Amino acid sequence: MKIVKKNVLKNALIGAMALGLVGLGTTSQAQKVYTTTFYVAGMGGHFAKAEMTIDPSLPAPLQLHKLTRVVIGDADSHPTHDARIDNMNRNIMFWSTYHIDPATGMPHVGKTNLLTGKVLEDVNVSIPPQATHTHHVYCASAQTDKYYIPITMTNKAYIDVFRKSDLKHVRRVFLEGTAADIHKPYLFYHGTNSPDMKEMLITINEAAKPQGAPIGKMDMFLLDMDALVNHGKVKVLAHGIAPGAPGKTMSFRQYFSPDGNYIANSGADRMYLIDAHTLKVLDVAMMGKLEENHDDIFTPDSKYIIATSRTKTLESGNAQKISMKNPSCTTEVAPKGQLGPNDYLMDGQLKLYDVKARKFIGKATSVCLPCHNEEGVDQHAVLCGIDANWKI
């Protein structure tokens, strides 16, 4: 979604949301239709709240019915990549911020009531002296029943542990000097928890130098969650490698499938489907030349993946056509040469991947430009993470 200054956009009404962990209605014995509310993090200090149905049989399977916002701040104070709905209370969403707030000299961690849209807690978090590259701070996160666990993109990177009840900071863990130390330069940590919250996945992009260009090699570590959050110890349960393209492929956010068998891992120019037990790559789904994958979440039955994409929409094409009535997006062909700054608008879009068929299906749907075009805000939309509440 586009980066917007405070008060540029009108405050959207925060409607009551449908809750639930499983969602299915059926149009036939062979095809399910899913009903959900997505929360998509953006750099404007808010989350897009997209009420949608998903019908894999349609040309545009992701049907947008209502689009509003959940506001946590503005683009200066609260740019965010992190949507993490509490597994123990799905009326609550935890979040963290991507940049240091210039007013406080620290990033924020907070939680929001999804029924009212109100911020319940917002705390400033200190930056440790070991983290000398701090342009990017929090992005991915994990959780247990008691703890919210945001992960940084700094260098050195680290894992923070906060008590859910009051957001008290209880632990900070670095991987250098542990069994998960790759002993090489890297660019960004990301990660998430397994469905049973007993394991934590950490991904690390190997790089030419600290915070340098990725070399196309992603390390994946499964860590014991109890050892990490309760004792500050790093116990490696599994290690895997996912290859990619130098300078183009890098891990961002990811999810385990609800059945615990798969991991859908964003990789910028591609999406990885990974065996959650062995950390072997099962499939690589390439993104379009104008797209960049930043997060991937499964449907409750683990049959489909919804991928978030930062998509360059051409000013001569989709950029001005996308609206609340027409949020689906035709695939655009990248022109030869480099795009100029006035040739495109960055948009936040969702795509559907069929796990069994091992491919993306149907058109993408925009969850940023429909609102921004309606409000007349002519700036890039920068999304990242996603979470969802599914309805029966």
C-alpha cells in the first residue's frame, strides 16, 4: 500500500469482523469457497482490512467485498510489515514497526483490538549496540501461547521475546556463536512458529557482505521454541538450504500450513513450497517480472496459499483502472529497459497458489490501490506481511 503521511487519508470505519479458524462453504463437492478477513501490513502506518471470498474456480479467485483500514500511526512513526493475530484471542493483533521512529529513536511494538480498531498498547523498544545496521528493524514474527516474538532485519539481527499480556520485553537472542550461526555475511532474518508453537523457523539470506546483496542462498533453521523463549538457548532441530538467483532472491516472511506439513516462504522473485519436516524445497513458483513476493499464508485446509505481492502497476495500464468495483488485475508485460519513476505505481496485490497443482491460478487482486485511487493519493503502496481470520 502507498506510503502516506498522517491525515492524508480519511479514517476508514473499522467494521465488525468475522472470526474463526476454519472457513468453508461449498459450491460443489469438488470446490470450496473460503470467507476471510485479511490484514495486510503497509508502510503507511496502517493495515489494509480486506474482507474477501476465495473461489478457486473463478478467473479472479480472490473476490474483494470490502476494504477499510486499521490504523496504528503514520508513515513516519509506524511503518509496519508485521501482522500477527493472537492464536489465543483472535480479536487481538500484535504488530511491530519496520523503521526507527525519529521522534523516539526507537521502533515500536504494540497490539490492537480488531473489533474496535483501537491500539491497546504501544511500547518503544531499545536497539542493542550490537545492531549497527538499523535501517530495517522488525518484519517477521512468531508467537507462543504466552509470548509475541518479532524478528529483526538489522545486522546483527536478533529475536525479541515479549510477554503478550503486557508487552514486557523478557528476552533478546542473537544467533552468532550458536548452532544456528552461518558464519557468513547475511542480509535479514525472518521466521515464524509452527502450528503447535513448539518449533520456530528462522531464515537467513547469505550475502556478499553484512547487509549486502544476497547471493541466492537461503539458510533455514528449525529451532526448539521452549529452549529459545524460556531459556534463551538455541537448539537446532533441522537445517536446510534453498537456492535462488543472486541479487534477486531473498527470504521475507512465511507461514507453516495448518496441517504442519508445509512451509510457504516468500523469496522476492519467487515463492518456495517447503517440506516442513525436512526443510527440502518441493516447488519454486516464479513471480512475474513486475512482482515481488513478501508473505504467504495458507487456507485453513492447507490446500491453497495466498501470496502477497509488491506489484509495479503501469501508469499506462492497471494503475488507473484498479478500483473498488474492479480490484482484479490483468497480468502486465514489463516493457524493455528500466521503468522510470513516472511509469508505474507500486501496488499491494494478493495471488492464489494451488498446493496440489503446484502453480499460481487466476488473476491477482489489489488490496491497496482500490482505496488509494478512491482517495486520490498518488504515492507508491508498499505492503508486506499478512494474517487472516477465517469464517465458517
